[in-house]
Amino acid sequence: MQTRRLGHTGHHSSIVIFGGAALGRVTQDDANQALDLALAAGINHIDIAPSYGLAETLTGPWLKNHREKFFLGCKTTERGRDGAWAELEKSLRLLHTDKLELHQLHAVTRFDELDAAFAPGGAMETLQEAREQGLTRWLGITGHGLEAAAIQLEALRRFDLDSVMFPINPVLYANAQYRHDAEELLRVCQERDVAVMIIKSIAKEPWGNREQTYHTWYEPFDMDEKIQQGVDFALSQPGVAVIAAAGDTRLLPKVVAAGNHFSPMSDDIQAELIMQAQQLEPLFV
């Protein structure tokens, strides 16, 4: 699989990275098969978090035999120092490793959460101390929601973070304010050589009253053509390094195939997809 440089970390990550959320509600055998598939496909970067159900517990036994082959990024939803430190220690234990490559503030969706993490005694103190102790090398932030890009811009004003992770897809880019904030974040990240990782590239719309046929909290596109369009759209935005595969192991082969067939998307086709997306219900309101 094609790789891209992950900002100033210097790591060349596969353009599709393994999203640990896919392992939240599967068996150990299912997890092993998904991770084996990722390894065979050339994926060399795992994104995981304590909030992903059983993901850490299931990944650890497999990862201990393959640790040197992967850039490992983990996260914390704790906003205080002590809680974040306890969560980090547990993650390291469950993942059978003594260090991460990347540790991130996870799912920062409101400005007051950002304030709490950066306040004295906040989770950012844990991230910095973890780096000082050699438990991680790089620090980042992730987020969902319509304010994700704006929040991450503010985070970059407060601290020299190494990575950001946020959603990009045609439905979100149909929202003028979100697109403006996302494009500004991408511009700043390019200027500062900050790694950009994208989630929700194949998100369609909320499940609503429809039967939930995948483990993802949103309804994903699952037709090959639509998945290819979502992957191409996200990876064609300036400064984007990688996308995370969707949160269901059944979608992993399709996203891997789309990554292998990635080609830059023209501005005209992007504009057409954004226009079509206006007919879909947005994930975030």
C-alpha cells in the first residue's frame, strides 16, 4: 500500500491505517483475522483507544508478536492529569507494550473540554510527562462534531502538537462553516508540518430508525464505488496524510481495496459529490 509521511514525525504511514474501533465488539479470532489482513495489506499504523470497547484487550495479544512493524497511536478521553495517567498505564498494559509512538487527547468536541485538558492538573500534563519519560514520542488531538476543526486550530495555538485527527467527507464539506474551519486547519498543519489523519471518510448519515447493520454508530457507505469516492475525496484534501479504516471489520477489506486504488480526485468531481451530499442527513448538527 502507498505510504505518506506523517508530518514531522517522519514516519511513512500507510494511507489507510487500522482503526481499532472495529475491534470493539468482536471475538479474539475475529480480531486476529482483521489484524492479519491489515498486516498482509501493508498497513503499518494502528489507531486505538480505551473507549473502543474490547479493542485494546483483543489487540494486545496479537500486537506483542508484531510490535516493531507498527506505528502505534493511542488516546485518552480523560481531561484530568490523574485520570489520563491511569488510563495510559492501563493501555500500555493491555497492549503489551512499554511505549507508544503517539498519544492523543481523544474526542475533544467542545471548547470547555479543551480548556479542562489544558488547565493546571489537566490531561495535557500527562501527555507531556509521558513524552518526557519516553512513554510516547509524539502528541496529538482528535475530535468529532462540527467544531472539531475549530477546536483543533485553537489547540495548535496553545501547544505545538504533532498530529490532528478529525472528520472529512462530502456531507461535512457541504456545511460551509465546517469546510472553512477544516481548510484553515489543513493550511495551518501544512505550514507547521503537523500530521493530519482523517476519520469518517465513508460515513453516510445517521442510522435514524433504520436497522443498524454495522457496528459503526453512523451508517457507512458499503458499496465499493461509494467507498472509493469517500477515500479518494479525503485523501485528495491538501495536507492529509492518512485515513482511518471504518469501525467494523467487515468494511476493512473494502477500505483497504479503495486505498490500494486511490487516485487524486479532481476539484470538479469533489464539487459534484458535495452537491449530492446535500441530500443526506448530516451526522453532526
